[in-house]
Amino acid sequence: MIHTTTSFALITFGIWETLLLVGVIMLLFGAKKLPMLARGLGTGIRNFKGELKESPKLQEAPADPEAGEADTP
């Protein structure tokens, strides 16, 4: 018998603990709200990834703000 566990620091979760946790979450939030919560989580992750991709573009901007003004009349 294969027993898979996921370890977080000193706490280990087996398959039964994981199923119990999922069951408690479903009881607390209900089946109707879970898709809405997952959609919100996905949107947040997507926004975070988008900001990370834009971050290097912001670093390429000139460090001296007056250098950019010299080109404009």
C-alpha cells in the first residue's frame, strides 16, 4: 500500500486529512461559492503574474528623470 503525504514544515497531510480538509471547506463555503472563490483566486494570480512581467519594463526606464526631459523641447 502506497501512502502519499505532503509535508509542510512539521505537519504532514495524508490522503485522509486532505479529503477531510476539502470536505470542511465545502461545508463552510458551500458548493455555489467555491467556483466564485476559485475564479477570484485565479484572477488575482493572473494579475500578479502580469505585474511581474511588466516589472522589468519599468526597470529599463532612465534612472535620471531629467535625462528624459532633455530630448523634449
